[in-house]
Amino acid sequence: MSFKKIKSFFIPSCLKPKNNPSSEARFPAVSKQISSRRLSISDLSNSSVSLMSDLSNSLIGSNLHIFTLKELKNITQDFSKSNFLGEGGFGQVYKGFIDDKLRPGLEAQSVAVKVLDLDGKQGHREWLAEVIFLGQLKHPHLVNLIGYCCEDEHRLLVYEFMPRGNLDNRLFESYSATLPWLRRLQIAVGAAKGLTFLHEEDKPVIYRDFKASNILLNSDFTSKLSDFGLAIDGPEGDESHVTTRVMGTQGYAAPEYIMTGHVTTMSDVFSFGVVLLELLTGRRCLDKTRPNREQNLVDWAKPFLKDAHKVDRIMDPRLEGQYSSEGARKAATLAYHCLSQHPKCRPTMSFVIKTLEPLLDVTHDISIPFVYVVPHDEGKGQENVSGNECYAAVPNGKHKGKETDTKGKGYRRSRKGHRHKHRIRSLRSNAVYSDTALYRTLGSGLYSPKTSSKGN
Ligand SMILES: Nc1ncnc2c1ncn2[C@@H]1O[C@H](COP(=O)(O)OP(=O)(O)O)[C@@H](O)[C@H]1O
Ligand SMILES: [Mg+2]
């Protein structure tokens, strides 16, 4: 949305925090929970005069901070290139740092500051959606909104900083180390939990823009949904769907939504299926660089998903066979159902979690990289070490011990697909993390909200 469009929407003067002394610029912190009735955009958009008081009253308890443009310029070194984190339809995102010098009581932390592109297609409405939804919805798998700025035509949002950036970059950029299998599952489960939380609200929320670049990763790879610019309230009463202008991202949007503009929580489930497929295959949902029939990931992969014998053929070659075939098959079947043409045939997000989360414990058939023990002092104390000797790590995190015959019984060579013929050589690659180490880190209780990072 351009400046003009924003102006025509409304710019309440009370949204200008310029003259607010720092301590007053913050919503009063009260311990009571946000009122049970969640505020919607529609509650505000007709009432420009009282927008700010509506907003601040309704967001009491969310502890959102109102920042000035000058403050956000300062903390991002004037939105310098070196602080640049990423960019989407709303605008550019920069890293900054805040502490209690900016606002008393503010926890010292890195933040991400998203700045509305005044010449872009999005504007006040998307900004307001983020403030309203993320100001009220708090969950370990939703990115935490710390505050915002609304000054003249400027619209900015301040979030917790997510050190590992977005999933799209992690999964597809060649500079990124390959995400191992269990990490991928961990990320999918986390994102599914975020989406389930939205869908199971008293007043369900449809996220509408579920895609890899809107899934952000914390230092421990906890995944969180960000970018609520397109989120809308789900249907109310007897309504089965909400009719809207078709928004979202090509390749991820559900077919019925594209065709009719009818959107439901099941449209999000379709998009989840697309991301799950991206995690399995390591391919982008749309890729013009591939041969024609492979450019649309869903069209290309769907026939392989249902057939247990074919799933290995579409798995990401960068995994180098180091994944559970059983887990992959189950995840592929789930993706298949999420990608049903008919929304009613898709599973709910809570069913998705029930199916995916147990797969984190399916590790018995994950092939293990071999670590060669290089004799450091030939001839001394190496009686049991032959040229072929290696340590084989096992999924329970213990070393299985020395195995003297790499081709004997103890050698569990991967048989997944033709591309893994040269497995020994490829396993030397540093790019793939050890799934075994990952399994140790993950444990089974990883997704308990209590163990997630603070402040969400
Ligand atoms: N909290 C954050 N921490 C780290 N990087 C972020 C954060 N928020 C956004 N980014 C980066 O900026 C990109 C665009 O952010 P996003 O919120 O999706 O903006 P848009 O609404 O313009 O699509 C993300 O894909 C990510 O790379
Ligand atoms: Mg985005």
C-alpha cells in the first residue's frame, strides 16, 4: 500500500508517539490476561478516532512497547546494510539491540525491526493485523512481537530476533549446511504446533501465508511462525468459510482458495503439506530452473507420496540417505492427505501433530555415518586397529563399539535409492550434521512449551 492509500485508510494522530516520554510510550503493564474476547481488525477499522484507545485498551497485558522512528533508527544503525536480515512483501527487516536504557525494565536483547516499504503493495492494514494478532496471541511457536512504531506514514514492527533466520534460506540456499532429517521433523512439528494453536483459538485464526520464508528458526532450531500480515479471523457462527480477496503465495496457496476466494483453516493445512513436501524433497514448491514437469513440486511429487516403495526416490539427495525410511513414508502419507484437492479430506493440524511428533522417535532405521579412526601412532597401542576399523554411532547416543569388518553384519549400509551407491565417499561430507547427535539433543520432550525460549 502506498502512502496515499495509508492516508486514506486513516492515520490517527494519537498513533504518533513522537512526544511520548519513553516511560509513557509503553502500554501499562498489568498482570491480568488479555480479555477473553480477542480484538479483531474489524473492531477497529470503522472507528478511526478511537483506534488508539481501542488498541491500547484491548492489548493491555500484552506489554507491547511503542517506539519512535528515531529510536528504531538508532538501534539499527540507521537501518544500515550490515544490519539487514531479510525482506518480504511488507518491507525490509533489520537487526537491532534494545535494553533498559531505551525503556526501563526492557530486557537486553537483539531484535528484528521490520520497516514498511512505502512504495510496496502492503501497508497499514497488514501492519495492524500483525499488531492485533501478535499483540494478543502468545505461544512458543509464534514469534514474539515486542512493540511497534506508527509515526506519520511510517509503520514498523519490532520482534524477538531469530538467529537462524528463515526456513527457506536454511533449506534451499547452497551456503547453508544441510538440515538433517530429525531437524526437519523438529521444524515441521514446531510449525504445526504454531498453526494448531491458531486454529484452536476460541475464535480461530487463519494464517493464510504459511510458507518456508515465514517460518523462523531460533538458535536451537525451534521454529516459530512470523509475518501475520495476511492473518484473518476464521468463519463465525454457521459460516463454513471466509470469502476474501485471494492473497498469499503462489505454490503454497490451496486450490479452492485460489479458485473461489473461500478460505478456511484447511487452506492452511494445504500450505503445511507443501512445506512438509519441501522438507522431504529439499525442492522449492515452484522452481522454474527444473524441467517442465518438475517445476510444480506438488504435481510432480504427489504420485510418489502414497506408494511406500517410491518415497525414497523423491527424498532430498542432500540427506545422503540419512533418514528413517519408516518416518519418511509416514510423513509422505501425511503430506499426501494435507495436499488433498478437497479441503474436507485434509487432516486437522492437531492430527498432523499426532502423526508427526512420534516420528522423532523413529530412529532405528536411520543409517549411521561411520567415523574412521585414524591411527595416530602407527604400531603403538593399535593392536586392534585395522585399516577398516571404525566406530559406528547408534541412535540411542551410545557408541556401538569398534567394528572390525565394515562389510560384515554390523555394517548397516543404506539401501535407499540409487543415488546412495557411493555412500562411503559421500558420508565424509562435512555438510550433513550427524542425526545421532541431533537425536541426543532432541530427546522426546523437546516440544514441551515449557522448554522453549523465554518471552513467548
Ligand atoms: N524476528 C526475526 N528474526 C530474524 N529474521 C527475521 C525476523 N523477522 C523477519 N526476518 C527476516 O526477514 C524476512 C522477511 O520477514 P517477514 O516478516 O516475512 O516480512 P514480510 O511481511 O515482508 O514478508 C524473513 O523471511 C526473515 O528472513
Ligand atoms: Mg513474509
